[in-house]
Amino acid sequence: MSPEEFEEQFKCCICLHVHSDPVSIVCGHNFCLDCIEGYWDSRGRWECPLCKRTFKKRPELRINREFADIIDFIKRSLRAAREDGGVDAVAPERRHETNKVPCDICLGHKATAVKSCLACQASYCETHLAPHGKVAALQRHRLTDPATFSSRHLCRIHDEPLTMFCKKEQMPLCASCSEGKHQHHQVVPLEKESRRTKSHLRATKVNVVQMIQARLGKMEEITNSLDLSKKVTERELQSGAQVCSKLIAAVLRQQAELVEELERRQEEAEQKAEQLLAELEQELDELRTKGGELQHLELTQNTLDLLQGFQTLGALPPSRDWSQVSVCSDHSAGTVRRAVGRLVGVCQEAADVLSAEEVDRMSRYAVDVTLDPDTASGWLLLSADGKKVSVSGQRTPLPSSPQRFDTCVCVLGKRSFTCGRRYWEVEVGHKSEWDLGVARESINRKGVITVRPDSGYWAICRRNGGSLSACVSPSVPLPLQETPRRVAIFLDYEDGSVSFYDAEAKTHIYTFSGCSFTEPLLPYFNPCLQDNGRNAAPLVICPLARGK
């Protein structure tokens, strides 16, 4: 049996090289330690590459020392056989098949090298190897098998094999280097460092695989979200078309009703005018007749006839007092306004329905908000669970910090938001004054603060038991049918909007839109002063089923 055929019996079926750190698994097959671990890491399951037997848990691997010693002995024996000419006994065509190392001297087409010189650090074909057999100086050079030769494995200073590794300078060494200037450094065998590096490599590869899986999962999540977004958009288009159709129908209906009412009023006015004109025409006829009779009587020369005739004709015919009679030319005053009012009512009903749907959808983004005691003013009392805040009758001395409000009775949420959608609700009850909203992380918290967007606050407030207002400059009143007892806040960071709703009535209150958020945002709370006990109730963060 040739050395190559003998060596073939001890090759790992994974790397196709002679076993390195051989291990045996439960089924009895042998593999290199690094090969079988890499195989299992890449597959994600534990099975034998040869017999395909699977294992419920990853087998514990230990190097077979006796088999490793046998392999080491075989390697040394084969190396000695090759150096003694064993390789030359192999047929040239067989040698060409196994080596496949080109000659470093050949120009153009390179012949296959048959030997490599450790001193020259080059591989030679049979022709260019000839000087090493004839020249005395070259005859002292050590020749080796080209398949195992690499100039990178020799120390450039001592021409010795690189067998050690310097941990401090992260470089391979030969034995002479390790005993020279590196003798006080941490030096380990090259194979040991290789095994450690391979171990780190496997761990890195596992991390890469996990990162790939995570990104594939994120890609799938984004794809699913995009598909869902398309479906939601289609549903919104249909819903929007239905709402718009209803509103258009309502406008047309109100238009038709308005035209009908105006025409009816005009007809009534015309009928009234015609009736009055007919009545006037009748009175005119009677008066003209009376005037003719009086004119004829005036021409009578007989005194007795004049007196008797005037007694009969002197009384005027009965008639209406026309000084109080008139026909209004603007009989449609207020008709158009009332029609528009009815149309506004229809729109408001549609808006209320949409608001209720919005609140239901937005509540899916509910988050757990708690108060941050490190930001609370010393005048505030926070519950142990961080869900309630009220104003105390006296100030509590607290450590001063840049995060804490020192004058205003304000507090921020503990969790900041830098992306996505967030929803939470706050019970305000019958409090006569309060502020709610969100604030930038970088807001000024010292002294008197101004709550408005250009100062980093997006909030609404109530003052003196009156209606709500949006905290902008100038303040925007928010007239509502009912003052909310429970306020919902919805933040859409990417959209740049903060919306407020009556959480119980599910009606829209106000929205800050078109905002540009460039830093973390925090929930903002201000229970305001007690006002002699009239505003002593706390602000309470409501428990919600958490969404995202």
C-alpha cells in the first residue's frame, strides 16, 4: 500500500484531511473536533454526517487521545517516508494528481512542482530542482513535499517553522523568536491559539447566523407590516369613500331641502302679496265708486238733496289700516345658515363615529406609563406605584438635579419615546386645572416655564374650571359639549403628531400636527395648585391592556 493510500484510511470525511484533534461520537464515527462542531453549527441540528443518525441533544465531545497519538505517529511516519524518497516511488501521473503545486520558476505554462525548498522558500519542478542535486551549497538545503509547504509557515529571520504565537504582539513565532525578544511575552503554541481562534470564530459565526436570522425575521416583519398596511389602506379608502359619499349625499340633500324651502317661502310670499293686492284692488274699486258719487253730489244745486245725500254717502266704506301692512322682501333670512347648521351636525356625527374608531385602533398601541420621581417637583406627592400625582400642602426637600422641576408643579414619565406610536390615558376627574401632553427630554425644568411647542411642550390644559385650551401662542380655546373626565393621549413620532381624545366619549379634542420630533419625548403631567382644596384631586394614569 502506498503512503497516500495508507493516509487515505485516516482522513476526516468532512475536511478530507488527516484527522486533527480526532473525536468519536455516539455512533462510533470519527471526525476532527473543529469539523464536526462547525458541521453542527451550520446545520442547526445534531446528526452524524456519515450515517445520518440524529441526537436529541448536542453530544459532549472529547478528543480521543489514543487515536490522536496514532494519527500523530502516522503523520510523522508518512513525512519521513516522503523525505526519504517515498514520494518519488509514486507514479508521476499520481503525483501530479495529488500535489497540484505549480513551479515558482517556470515562465508561461508552469509545470507541477515535485519538491519545495525550505531554505529558498520556493517550489520546483523536476527540471528546476536539478541544481539542488548538483550544486554542493544547494545540496544542504532541506526539501519537503510541495503539498504541505508554504513560505508563510517559516520565520523570515531564522528560517524555522512558525510553531508559537505571541499574545501581546499578535504574531506567529518560531522557537528562536520565542526565546529571544519575545521571551517575556505571553507565548503559546500556534495550534493552541488556532484552536482558540477557531472557537471564537465559531462563536462569531453563531452570532452572524443569529444576526442573519434576526434580520430575516425583521425583513419578514416589515414585509408583513407592508402587506397589512396595503390592506388597511384599501379598507381606509373604502371607508373614506363611503363617508365622503354619505357627506356628498347629505350636502345634496340639504341643497335640495334648502331650494325647496326657499321656493316655498317665495311662493308663500307671492300668495300673501297677491291676496293683499286683491284686497287693495277691491278697496280701490269701492273708493273710486265712492269718489264718483261724492263728485256727483258736489255738483248738486239743491241744498236739501246735498244734505240728505251726504248723510248717506258721507261714511267711508270699511277698510283695513294698511299702514301696518307690509310684505318682507328678505323672507329667507337665516334659512341658509340653518341648512348649513344641519349639515355641520351631519359632519359632526360622522366625525364622532370616526373618532370612536380611531380611539379603538389607537388603544392597540397602549404603553405602561409611570411617573419619574427624579423629575418631580418637591411640591408633588407620587404614589408608590408611580401612577398618581397630586400637589402637597408643603414642600418636600429633595436632592437637586438637572432633571427635577424646582418651581412648577410638574413631573415627567419615566419612559421616553424615540419612535413608533404610543397611547395612554389619564383620569382627570372633576379637577378644575391640569396640564397633560408630551415634552422634549431637553426642556428647561428650572424656574417659570412656558408650555408651548417652541419650548418643547405639546399639551392641552384646563384653567379655572372652564373649557379646555391648546397650549400654543396665542392659546386656542377648545369648546366641547362635555368636559372630559378621562383624557387619552396618542403620540405618533414618525408622523409628527400628538392627539388628545375624550377617552370615555371617544371624541376628538385636539391634534398637534406637522411637528418635527428630533429627540426623545416624555409624557408630561401638571396637576396644578390645590386652589384651597378645590383642585386637590390627583391625576391618575389609567391601567390599560398593553399593545406594543
